[in-house]
Amino acid sequence: MKKIFFIIFSIVLSMGLFAKDYTSELKRITSNTKNYHSGDYWFTFDSEGTGAQILAYTGSAKKVEIPSEIEELPVTQISSWYSDKAEEIRIPSKVYIIMEHAFEECNLSKVTYEEGSQLGIVEGYAFAKNNLTEINLPDKFMIISEKAFCGNPIKTLFIRKNWYFYTNYYNGKSELTELETVEYEDGCTRVENEIFADCKKLKKVILPNSIVMIGGSAFNNCISLTDFNFPKSLKYIGPSTFAGCIALSSITIPDDIVLDYTNDYASYFDEVTDYRWHFDLVSYSQFKGCPIDFKTAKKLRALGFKEDAF
């Protein structure tokens, strides 16, 4: 009996030790004379001085609809939350930025947005390490920074044409470890460098006939990817795009596809993604380590691939 008690006590103690402690941050927020309290929220003035920036939620509700106004000020920014009580939240329409680490490790399983949402920027780690199974964002121009959703059990990802979605690959590993399916909306033109690198469970990629470029290392080391269909609109494939895809044995190439490795395409891609320092545009190695049959490889070489593509 004593042994059982000791085991239970040890588990409870370890949970307490490893649980995220918000106390010190809340103390810092509440002691700042420039911060204000209203209901379940701590806030301050936003960067424009005309709206409210949420600093913390102190309530205990599991489902929270963040108010559109606090003390007659429109809520326009969310910089931090510091609570793991709410599992589902609704973002008001006038919020245009969710700042870095805002909802990191807050136990969220669902995020929705008020109709007419003006959200345009989701900064790094904004929703990191929650329980989100999908990336649900408004259908408008959106800058989604690196690792904004890292550490969530996201299996399916639909990327809209209005999004500028950065990589979730960092320091040699993917931050989207559960991702299985990726689909791009018709109208998307590029797949960013490294964006799905090391997504070891990725099995299916659906690209529309509007994709012009696939960036370097975009699917590097996706070891569960078995086949890939190139859109006929494709003009450029970056270095090491499929390197290490050890299960990739089948690829489909439209008869009318014409790849164009001019400096115009290569330079444009590097400029818009700002990853110029990562890749050598002379040596490609797009399919290194892939078990693609010789017939397919021969056809690819005819399209203008260098010999070291394989």
C-alpha cells in the first residue's frame, strides 16, 4: 500500500514540476502600472494607441469568446494569454496580429474567428504546443511566420492562396511531426523552401495547376511519401527537393511540362522566400536517395535536370 501511495505521489509531484508556471508572468503583468484589468482580462494600449492589446486571461471557462471591445476600446492585438484553462477560443474580428508565443502551450484544441476577421499576421510560435488538429485561419492575405503552429498534432493541412506560409522546419527537424496530407488551394504559385522537410509521416501532396515553383528541400527526408504528381504549370524545382525520400518510387510528369532553370526563376524564388544562404543553385540533387525507376529518371533528364539530380 505504501508503495502504491509513493508511486501516485511521485506522479502528482512530477506533473506539478513539469506543468507550465504562469505565476511569475502574471505577477509581472499585474505589477506594471501601464497595464489594466477588466473582467477576466489584463490589457494595455495597442501599438497604435487606439485599441486594446490583450496581455492575459484569468478566467476558468473552457470555451471563451474573446470580447470585441474592452473598456470601449476595440481589441486589435493579442500578445499573450497565460492560461491553460480555455480549450476553445474565438478571436474577435478587429484583431489584426497575434504576436509571438501568444498562445504557446495553452491547451487549446480549437480556434475560430469572428466573421469579417482582419487578422493578417500570425507570428512565430503563436499557437505552438497546443492540441490543434488543423490550421483554421481566415481566408484573406495572411503572413504565417516560422513555427507558428509547431508542436500540434496536425494531420491534414490545406494552404490557401492568400497565405504566405513559412517553414515549420527548424534545426534539422520538422515541427509538424504528425502531418500526413497537404493540399494547396488553386491559385497558389509556390511551395516554400524546407516547408515540409523531415515530415516523416507525410504521405499525400496535392498541388494545383497553378504551382510554378517548388523550393529547395521542400520535401526533403519525407520518408513516407511514395508518389508525387507534378502540376503541368511547374517551371522550377529547387535543390534537394525530394532528397532522402526513400519510399518515393513513382512520380507523374505531364507530357507538356517544360522546366525552366533560368536565373530569372531561381533568383525570384530565393528573393521571395529569403533563404538564399541555404542552397547551392549549381548542384541540384533533387531526387538523391529516391528509388525512382530508370525510365522516369531518363524522362526527367530530358526535361533539363542535371546528372546529379539522382
